Amino acid sequence: MPCSTAKHSGVIALFDVEFVKKGVFQLKLSRWLHEAFDLRKRCDYMGELSVSEEDARLLLTNASSFVEQVHVYLKDQVSDAGA
């Protein structure tokens, strides 16, 4: 069943439903995604918000891990489709 959404929040909700709730990805990936999105919204709409270097480093570490885990999943999906 194809899903579509026009908003970032909708994409995040679909990620949670299609991948986290089904056990494809751990809950921590959802948390990382929500935290990054919330920070982005606060920075965009509350212009005076500052982020500590420590928080920025943690965000980048989590983002890197998120991308790597999704990359591995997609690579496995392509391998399984070709088998």
C-alpha cells in the first residue's frame, strides 16, 4: 500500500509506523529522528535557541548511525530482491 505525505512530520510518522513499530529499526532511531526534527523546528522558529557543542556532536553521531543503519537495511533489501 503506497503511502505519501507532504510534511516532514508525516514522513517521520510513516517511518515510525512502517519501520519502528514493525521491528525493522530500533526505537532509538525514532527517538533520534524526533529529537533532530524538534531541534530543527526550534532553531527555525525560535531563532534565539543555541545548541551546545556537546549536543551538536551527539546529534551528528546519532545522525551518522541512523544513515548507516538505513543504508545497511536498503542494501539488504536490494540483495534479497535479486536473490
